Amino acid sequence: MSDQTIPCIELNGKPIPFQAGESIMQAATQAGVYIPHLCHHPDVSPHGSCRVCIVKVNGRVKASCITPAEEGAVVESECDEIRQLRKRLIQMLFVEGNHFCPSCEMSGQCQLQALAYDLNMLDTHFDHFYPNRAIDCTHPDIILDRDRCINCDLCVRASAQIDNKQALSLGGRGQQTHLQANCESGLLKDSGIESQDKAMHICPVGALLPKNNHYPQITGERIYDKAPISEVGNVRPENHQGDQTKGPIS
Amino acid sequence: MEKVNKRQINWIDKNNKMTQIPTLLCMTSPSVPYEIGLTEKHLNELEADHFNGQLNRKDLLQFLIAIQQRFGWICKDAIAWCSHRISQLETGISEQEIRGIIDFYSFLEKEACPPLHLHLSTNVTDYMLGQQDHQAYFETLAKEYPKRFRVTNTSCTGLCDQGPAALLNGLPIPALNNSIREAIRKLVEEQPAKIDVAATFPTPQDNIQLKDQLLNRQLQSGNAIKRVMTNPAEGFLGELNAARLRGRGGAGFPTGFKWQTCADADASQKVVVCNADEGEPGTFKDRVLLHSHIQQVIEGMTIAARTVGASLGFIYLRFEYQYLLPMLTAAIEERVTQNLLGDAILGEEDFNFHLHIHLGAGAYICGEESALLESLEGKRGIPRIRPPFPAQAGYLGYPTIVNNVETFCCVAEVALTGGANFASRQCEGSTGTKIHSISGDCERPGIYELPFDTTVEDILKLVGAKNTQAVQVGGPSGKLLFPELFHEPVNFSHVSSGGSFMVFDESRDLFNVVKNFTDFFHHESCGFCTPCRVGCGVLSETLDKFAKHHASDDDIQHLREMMELMDVASHCGLGQTAAHPVRFLLEGKPDFFKNKETTDSVVKIDIHEETSAARELHLANAGESHE
Ligand SMILES: Cc1cc2nc3c(=O)[nH]c(=O)nc-3n(C[C@H](O)[C@H](O)[C@H](O)COP(=O)(O)O)c2cc1C
Ligand code: SF4
Ligand code: SF4
Ligand code: FES
């Protein structure tokens, strides 16, 4: 049983130690357990918006990335009920935007797509919204394709907390919520964002993309070609190096 | 100012010219000659008059509202000016971020707007009183005079007992009828520089039908505070707990517990906020309390300040209620001169309380207490992650208590007559009385203060409701009740309510009622979390299918799944309750959905209509590439 001094939660039947102030997500990651997530990244503050990280805590549904771990809490992250709810959330993210996976450069490296596979999502279930969203190609090195943006705010936080730039933010309300560049023109080229910024590489989908270096990972070498996200979910796709010799050279 | 001038700002840019809207006489704004463009001078004056000569990040929303109210919209140059003024301080903000804030709030406009703008209320009670007819009339008028007049819609304006209601440049016009329509047409045609709204249009009425302790109370300013001051500050927590007071804003949270948390917090500053956002459709009792019982409200807030050790306070007043601003400001100023607000209140050292009024700008979510705090800080109203709770870390990180208007009136009552006395009027643990806003199909809509043992049936008798099919208690986020449950009392243990009570008789199609509520949530979702942002859209679109008789059993299944998901997975109360209207009707009277399913095995679609969006897009794109 758990040590006197180290508090533990029970995650999927196994004890997991945590330190005071840690979230369930942090404790799980420390212990090498993957809880599916999209708006969470260990290097920036939590957000709690995508809700893909829902788990059952003592029988109640909670977002694990913003729920503090508490001694003795019984947490389930992979029960049927949670997986079904999670699948619906992923489907909702698909119908809300315009995701055309076959032509997307991030196919095979995209966490949204990988979760859809992992949850055995065979269709999008709900009627598509087909929103009309603007694409921003003004930057010499970066493309923002809002059709694929899931409003997860990761790039916003990375820009503020890691790059110290505050180049991006979310604006608007409701279904009109959109990612925007913080500058007078509202265009990426004037925002100060650069291709080596963390904000550029943290996107869990294919909304923020580098220009001039297309399809760098060849099919078969992409992170989720090698293993399903349930096995490599805690490896950040941006750190994944496939066999570069097999990819097209930019 | 030098820094601002470094960048070229074209004030009299033709496309960007802002026109002074007619001065509305019951507002506090100074009159500026009609038809002049907004200039830098106006902004400097506004800043000097209301913001101590330096616009801060946290004042941004209030500043934008001031521009909106004086000039009818917020032009590009004004946005640039705000960005440059604020960026002189350490926390800068770009023009685009300001546009993102403007887009969050329904009453702020960043595109040119005609000088007269009418917002027609879209609550279901407005439609029940014939809103559609007025909508059609004003849309025709707007087509006739597109440069002078615009009509759009807005969520419930808090005038459900005197609808159909509208706002003219932000000021309320209740009980629309033909002569009011003609009066508005005359204004559009004649374009006067000044409009005396109070003389031209009817003003909102209190319409109090039944009074009890809170509404009967005539408070002599300072009396409740003086009673409290005979004991040390913490002493009042005991009274509150003895009163077993629970919040009147909807959630029924124990007030004593919230205050205790804040009082226990160790901080250099603490804050007391009165939640006067009253956004729940069908609720209008806070408007009446602010109008006719403001002394009790402020006294309750001042007692709160002393009890938890706060010296800063805000009334967060919804945009729709800004017509009360002059009166509320006067009440605060009078109390300052009486030493009932300000420093060393009534001579007690360290008893300081400075009270300000902040306006909302059209966002139901800003009634949620943590979103309200974001809005007070001048940001988009996105609910915060909890913990920490506002009572631990709220406005600018200071421990903050947020309470409803009516809750503060109850606090004053507890202070005057004692906690035990307050608790002596109770039913199953709900103590005191509750003020209800009653509207819909009944003879005597209005304000009723009732004890907690009053049943739904009792209320229906009181208000003269006949052939009642259903009642929506607690607003769209509350419950839809059918006759089987009319014997239940409206209290915290049975049918809990923040004060909205809408009656529907046998003639109403409850599907339309539920669709109205669902569309309301869709319009008001803040967009932060997936279940609510997308879920509200799925619900609305699915109900559209039923309305067109295009739906099937699958769609019922979708509704059920969405109800379940939004309930458990949403970030805040809005998303958690947004599917409740659908749930109550689907569980109570499924026939309202069943009889709208398609009867054909082949769904007939109008191919022209279904492809119209694609055609428009194609045309728009073609237009763009030719430019
Ligand atoms: C979407 C949403 C809207 C709300 N709107 C209001 C409101 O307009 N007025 C209000 O007093 N409380 C509102 N609340 C409840 C507040 O969050 C908070 O519980 C209340 O102001 C606390 O005051 P009380 O304890 O005195 O009731 C709302 C809650 C939610 C989730
Ligand atoms: S661009 Fe990517 S990282 Fe940024 S909000 Fe959109 S999905 Fe998230
Ligand atoms: S539930 Fe709705 S209103 Fe609340 S945070 Fe989520 S999107 Fe915003
Ligand atoms: S990862 Fe927890 S809500 Fe997005």
C-alpha cells in the first residue's frame, strides 16, 4: 500500500503517487500513464477547454488536467463510459471545423486524428457545420489554417509563457471563437511569431504549419504510424524524429 | 500623449468616420454637437473625466462601452488609440486583441452603425406578446432608411412582464405598440439631435404585485450597518449562519460559508461584488430591487465589506439596465456624503468601502461569477478554472465575494432583525422569502415576494393563470414543470429557482419554447469548452431539423447523447444546463418531438436551398479574386 509520507491516487486500479498541488494529469504523466488530451502540454499552464482528458473521479466526471489529485481518489480514465464520451468529443471537434485528413500534412502526426483511431471512430456521427474560416498565409515561414484549429489555446500559451511574445490570442465568442494574431493588422506576418518559436510546434493538429518544408515525415515514419497514441501519447509529436533519410528533403 | 502621436492616426478618414449619436436625455453623457466625427480630443476628455487621465488594461471594457454609447460604434482609430494608451503601461494590448474583445460582447460594434439602433428582445415571452409583428415593421423601416436606422435582436431584456420589449441605443422601451412604432419612425425621419427618451416612450415599471419582508422594508440609510457595528466584524458571520441564508442568484450556495472563506483568506485587499447581470431569461426582480430598494442592496454590500475586510466594491450592472446608472450613481454619492461609504465609515477606523459601478456589454455568461470577474478586469468573459474559488482569489487575484442583488437585500434584513428571526420563516431548510419574476400566460404578471412553502399551484392561482400546460421555473437553465408536479413547493429542496417563472397555457407549442431556450444558449455560449461550444450548435441545428420536419429517430438519439455529454463534461453551469430544456420536454412530452419527425421514408430536400450557402461562397470567392 501507499507509503505514509507519499500520498497516492488510484488510477485504473493502480496506486499513483503525487505531490501536493499536482493535477491528476500531472501525476499520471509522471507515472508514465497516458490520459488522452489535446489542450494540455506539460510545458505550459493548464487550460481545461477541450475536455478530452475527462476521467471519472470517485464516480464523477472531471477534466483531469485541471482537477487536483487528492489522497485516495479513485480515478478511471479508460472505462467504457469515458471512452464513449471522449469519442463523441472528438467527433464534435471534427464536425466543428473542416478537417480533410487525406490532404493534411499533419496526418499521422496529429493528436486529434490519432485519438479518433484509438477510440475506433468510424464516422463523425453529427452533421458537419462546414464553417467559413479565414486562412492566413501572410507570414513568409508560417501558415495558419483555421479550418483545422480546435481553439485549444496551446499556441497562445506557448507564445506567452515560453517564447515571451504574446503573439497570439483567442478572440470572439461561442462558435465564432477564433485564433488571432496580436497586432494591428491581425495578420500573422505582423505578429512577431517566428518559425523556431515553441508556439509554432505545439499545435496538436495541423492548424499552424511551417511553409517551405512540406510533408517532412514520409508515410510509415510518422509518429502514429509506429504506434497508436495510447502507447506514445506522452511523447510530444513535435519531438518525434522519424527516419529523415526517407523523407523528402526540403 | 506624445507616444500616441508617433503613429499616424487619420481621424477624419472617410470610411471610418464616427457620427455622434443623438444624446439620450436620461443618460449621463455630456452632449456633443450632432454629426461631428470622433476625434482624439473626445477620447482624451473621456479618459480624463472617467479614468483619471490614464486608461488601464482593466478599464478597457468600460472605456469601449463609453465610446459605444456616445458614438454608436467603435471605429478603427478609437481601437488604435486604446491600444496605444494602454501599451504605454507595462501590459500592452494589440488592436486585434481589442477587436477580439469587442466581438465577445453583443452590444459592442466595430463596424459603422447608423445613429439609431434598436435591439428587439427575443425571449419567448416577447414572442408570446407579438414580437414578430414589430420585428417585421422595423425591418421594413430599416430597409427604408439604412443609413439612419438599424434593427437587430438581443436576448431577454428583463422586461418580460411588460413586453414585447426593445432597447433604443441601449435604453429600454417596454410594451411596444403601434404608437411607439410611429414615434420611432418619426425619430428616424426627423433625426433630432436630442431625444428625451423618458418623455417619448413609456418607462419600465416596477409592477410589484405582492410584498413581504424585503419589499415592505423602508430602510433608513445606515440603520442596518449601525446594528452590525455594535459587534466585532466577524460577529456577523454567526448571524448569517443562524439565518441559514442561501444565495438568491440561482445556485443557492450558503452565503455564510462563502463569506467565511473570504474572511479567512490572508490578503492585502479584498473585494465585494454585487452580481446585477440578471441574464437568466424571465428574471427581472433584480431590476426592481435596484430601482426601488437600492439602499438595502448597498447596505448589504457594505456589511459584507466590513465582515470579510474588503475595502473595494463593484456593482456589475448588465448593459440593458444602464438606464438606472444616474440613479445608482446618485445613491452612491449621497452615501459618501453621509459617511456610509468611503473611508472610516461612521467613524470606525479601518472600515473603508469604495463602491463603483461597472457595466456589462451583452453576455449572459458574465453572470457566472468567475466570468464576471474576468469581465470586471476588462477581458472576454470566460469562466475561470476552479480552484481557486473567487472567495480565495478573485478580482485581480484578491479574495472576492460575489453575491446576487437579492442576497444583499437579505443580508440587510438579517442585520436589522437578526439571524434567528430570519430563519424562523422557513420551509424544509429554505429560510426567509423569495422574490419571483412572473411572466407569460397569466392575468397578473409582475413581481411577487413569497414564502418558501408556496407551491407552483399556489403561484398559478395568485397570478391568475388558466389552462396552464407547463411552467418554466428558474429560467431556461431551470426546470420545465408539467401539472403532475404543480403541487411541489418552490424552494431549495424541491423546485429551486433564481426567480424566473414563465407560464405557458394549452395554446402554446412547447417545442417552440424549448427551441427558443436552446437558441438562447447557443447564442450565449462563451465558446471556451468543446462540449458547450459545439454541443449548443448541434442541439440548435438538430431542433431546426425537427422544425422543418426533416428529423428522424436518429436525431432523438443525438439529442439524448448530447444532453448526457454536456451535463457531465462542460466547464461551467451554462453548458451543464444548456440541454435541460430539451431534456425536460423529451422526458415529459416526447410527442412534441415525435410529431415533428419526418413521415416519409425518403427525406425530401430542397436542393436549391441546401446548396445556397455553397453558391454564396462561390460568388464571394469569385468576387474576391477579381478585385
Ligand atoms: C451561466 C450562468 C449565468 C449566471 N447568471 C447569474 C446572474 O445573472 N445573476 C446572478 O446573481 N447569478 C448568476 N449566476 C450565478 C453566479 O455564478 C453566482 O453563483 C451567484 O452570483 C452567486 O450569488 P448568490 O450566492 O448570492 O446567489 C449565473 C451562473 C451561471 C453558470
Ligand atoms: S492553432 Fe493549433 S495550437 Fe493554436 S489554438 Fe489552434 S489548434 Fe490549438
Ligand atoms: S460551458 Fe459553455 S459557457 Fe461555460 S465555459 Fe464551456 S463554452 Fe463557456
Ligand atoms: S486536456 Fe484537459 S481539458 Fe483539454
